[in-house]
Amino acid sequence: MTVLMFWNIGRRENGTAIGQLCRKYDVDILLLAESAMASTSLVTEINVAAGSSRTYWELPHLGSRVRAFTRYAPGFVETAFDDGHVKMLELRPPIGVPLLIVAAHLPSKLWADSQKQSYRVRRLRQDIETQEAQRGHKNTVVIGDLNLNQFEDALTAADGLHGVIDKTVATRPPRTVDGQAWGYFYNPMWSRMGDDSVGPSGTYWRAGSDLVTHFWNTFDQVLLRPSLLPYYDPRNLVVPDRVGESPILHMGGGGTGLSDHLPVVVALSIEREPGHG
Amino acid sequence: MVESFWTIPDVISARTPVRILREQAAALTEQTKGALVGVVETDRGQFSVNLEVKLEISVPALNDYRFRLLTYHQPVEIIYPGTLETADGNLREIPDENSFISAIKAVLSSELVKNVLISLLSQATAARQLTNQPRLALGYA
């Protein structure tokens, strides 16, 4: 099982809390946004709290908005792409199929209107397809703070991520629009919305004064290419809302929470095909 | 002396799944001279009340990379019947101790596990050789 965790920590550096979550969910690859703490200090705090003989180390930071840490030995994970907002990692684990991990922290709605956000997602799709072509596989998982809800056009449009609500739809042949075929992503975060879903109602809370306010948003997401669906079990997608007994969100008051975003954790059983090791 | 109504089970000599798996874990560690380390852990299942007894291979040369060979989902109140989940995701019902031992033997001698051992041993050996090379060979002046 390869376990990925993404967390926008909102500049509230807390290596101990991060390490506790790594320990709880047995995280293999940790991806952080809005984190500026010096690498040595942060890695030390995480490793102490994670308390495992498998130590985490940080991949080259490159001034990116997304930082990547792993406990795979060097050589099994490498940075494939980094444009500042998106970091792509190629994982070739000792046992199992390779993964293209796309970790993103896309521009905030505070600074980018919907046209800009759509443009950014279209670029993301192009960059993903370029990497998939170079690497010869489409075992791609997108994970990150996309600053978009799963129902917004940028994520559902064919020329966006084409993220769909249903696995059966995701495995259909690419959809042709105006003569061009567009492959899908499956977006399991549709099943993590609202108070009757598993876990919290979203990943980001904002009680705004605008006419339209969703309160709960699911900006932090996981999307999977259909080729990864055999390795995905919905029970292995988790949105933790507390670290130990401490709620993560401050919910707009007091600033006592650990971040304004919740983490997302997904485990993929990619080692089930050992011939690819 | 007060008459005791308790019937205390003999757990010291009982060959529980944990004990059987620990024996196999130790055998792996010994036979590979520590290149691969067998690890047995018991947890409460995340989505059920069962216990999960896991047999994993740890590879010290690969930053203790772990590969899970199998999980025995054991009811809390009894040892058998339980369910054995193997690395390929297959599940099988285990009615008793003999069946457990037969199933473990079949899994550990399977082609899948053989391929895993070959892969991990060769990668562990390569990693150790790289670590043991003189510094000049790594390009340091």
C-alpha cells in the first residue's frame, strides 16, 4: 500500500502534528503547501513524531509552493516536473506499478477569477499529458489544494481535468468533443461532500458575506486516472479532521486550529502487481 | 480457599496465528541473514472490530521499506474462523489452525511471494553494494 497525504498547513508550521498524522496513516509520501519552515528542522520534527525507523527526507524544494517528503529510499522517487504551483513526482516503488503523483496548490479565488482558474487547470492537464506520454503510463493521481470545488467547470470540463463523479463513467472511452477525444479522471471527492458523507462535510470552511456561500468547500482533492481504479478502495480515502484530540480547523474563530484546510489521505494498493517492481 | 469459577485458557502453549507468523518472520530474517526482516504486527482493524495480524517484509537497505505479505482478520472473541487476505487482494476463510498453517505455507511458497523475495533481495543487495563503494567511485574527490 502506498499512502499519500497532502496538507495545506496554512503557514502554521507544526512538524509534530504532521508527524502524528504520518504515523496514524502510515504515510509514505507527504506533500505540504504553505510551509516555509527550514527543511532540517521540519524533517526532524516530523520524524520524531512519526516515531518510525523509516525516516522521511525532503526532495529538492526548488522554491515550489508544494514541498514533498518521502520515506522511500532515494532512487525510488524523483521530481518529474515543477512549475512552482505543481510538483509532479515519479514513484517507481520496489514492488508494484509506477505512479505519477501530481501535487498541486493552484491559485486562490482571492487572486484569480474563474477564467484564470480554468486556464490554470487547462495548463495542468496539458502538463500531465506531456508527462504521461514521456513516461509511458497513465497511473496518475492528482492530489492537492485546487482552490476549486469538484462541481466547478474547470474541474469537470473535458478540456479541464474532466473529473467525473462515477467510476463507471471514468472507465468509458474518452469523450469526443468537437472532434477531440478527452480522457477522464475519477473524482472520489464527490463522495466526501456534506454532513451525510464519510468524514467532515468538506476540507475548507469559509462563512463569507457573499450572496452565494457554500460554507464547506472541498478544495483539497484527490483525482485518479481510470488505470488506478483497480488499486483504489474508497475506504482508503480519508479526510482527517483532528490530530489526536485537537480539531484541525479553527472554523474562523480564535486561530486555535492547526490549519484552515484539512488534509487528504489516500492509499493505493499498487504493490498488487509485483512483477513491475 | 475460595473456589474459583474461572477457566483460565492456556495461552502460553497455544499456537496462535501471531505465534505461527512470528516463527515464519524469524525464519525469513535468519535465512536472508537480515537482508529481509520479517515483521508481525497486530492492530485493531480500521473499519471493523476484528484484530488484524499482519506479516510484512521489511528491507533495512531500502530505508525499512515494507511489503505486506498477508493479513489475518481475526475475531476478537475467538481465533478461528477468520479471514486471510493475501498480497494480491484475495480473501479466504480459515476455519481452524491446520487450515491456517496450510494456507500460510501455500502463500509463502507461492510464485507471487517468490517473485517478491527475488525483487526485494536483489534491490537490497544493489543498495548495499552502492553504500559500500569507496567514496571516489561515487564521484567525490
